Amino acid sequence: MSLSRRTLLLGAALGLAGCTQRKVEAPAELVLATGPDGAVFREVGGALADALAEQLPGTKVIALPTAASVENLRLLKSGTAQLALSSLDPIDDPHSVRAVGRLYDSFMQIAVPAISPIESFRDLAGKRISLGPIGSGTEFTATRMMNHFGMSALDERMAHAEASRRVGEGTLDAMLALTGIPTPAITNLRGNVRLIDITKEAIELADAFRGPYIPATIPGKTYEALPANHTFAVPNLLLAHESLSADVVEVVTRTVFTETARIVDGHPEAARINVRTGIATGEIPLHDGAVRWFRSIKR
């Protein structure tokens, strides 16, 4: 074989390798806004950051603890974070952000001490309750619920882990948590709580605010001996800043949907992350890099 032919074939082989292993110009630092202590956002976000660090070896990937959705949207829009987890309902302008994909759904969980006389959402009126951390999706949705149903309470703002501790010691009458299931904040109470049925409220919210709220059931045995609980769910999205390159977002999208088992380890609800539902982001448009990856797997 002549040198020129060998060179030509070698060049073709290298070209093919370049097509399958495209060099990605990634930023030196990539910040992923996650969630508060005791929430699934924090744990899933941390696992995703670890996986991305391996896929982008020249990039320092930071899983930033936050209050969750509302704060995450603010950090994303300001450019402080390039990636962020958020529930769907606080996104007031669908075209102000771009989605990597839909991940899993969060469930509204209202936990009260097992011996509490509280039996319904209406019974929370006037009680000491946690509406989640300031700037969280829980705070947004819980406040919307209280306002929609014309209720008031001695509401406080705190992380789910702190609310869980206070419910357990009896210094808080109830905690509201919009998060994945099972959430550590409730699991850690080891059955010393009950979940309040909000079937009626779920249907009314779904009718009043079209799109983000889906009447749903938390399966029995999710929390040890607790029975099934009727509530509502809200889709969670992974968002990317529009300025993040399509090449980087393509890597992020691929990592989310091919490293799923690792990312959701220990979180059965997050295990629902899959390609089929990943593109179901509602009115939120997909980032160009996400579009590229989803199209590539359909070839």
C-alpha cells in the first residue's frame, strides 16, 4: 500500500472517530442549581453533577444547593447557574428558558403527626405549617393553594429536613413538600406521620390552572406502612441557559437519558426518567442541543 493511500485511509478513520467523538468546547465551570436539604432535587442534582463531571473532564461541575425551583429560575436567568432543576408551575414565561428535558414528577405531600386531629387540607387553617424554603417550588405551589382556597395559617418557610424534624418533635402541625417520592424528609420520620388526602383540591387546581397540575396517587408502601395517598403531581424539568452551547447541552442530554440508573439510584420516582417522556416539556421549548440529541437517537 502506498504512503498516500495509507494516509488517506488513516485520515478517513480519524474523521469517522471525530464524528462519533465530537470535541466539545465546554466552559471551565458549570453550575447546576439543585435544591434544599432533604429534597430529591438535591440528591438527583448531585448525582447528575458527578456524571457530568466524567463526561466533561475539563469542566468543574458544581451542584449548587438552593431553595429549589423559584430560586433556581432566578439563578438561571441571571447566568449564575447554567443548568437548573425546576418544577413546571413557577415558570411564568415559557419562552424565557430552554429545557434539556422532562425528568420525573414531584408530588404534593402534606404530612402531619400520626396522632394529629388534622384530617383535611381545610383543617390546616390557623395551624403552624411549613410551606417549604423561601424560593422553592413548594413555597410557590403551597402559597398558590392557600390563596386559591382562601386559607390562612401560621405559615413558616424552612427546608424540608428542618420541617420534618419539627413535625417529628411536635412543634409544627404540618409540612407541605412538593418533591419526588419517596422524599428523605418524610422517610426519616419512620411512619410517625400521616399524609393528608387532597383529592378535591387536586381536581380544582387542575381545572383552575391548566397544564402543570395532574391529579395523582402516591402508591401504598412508598413510606413503609402508609396507605396510598391521593394528591397531585407537577412535572420537573432540567433547564439550560440559552447561551450554553448546543454541543454542551447535547452532552448533558445524553448523560441524563443514558446514565439514568446511576442518577436516580435510591429514588424510585426519579427512575421514571426516560426518552419517551423526556421531550414532553409542555410549553417550554427544548434547547437546540437537546433537540439535536433526541433527533440523533431516532435515526
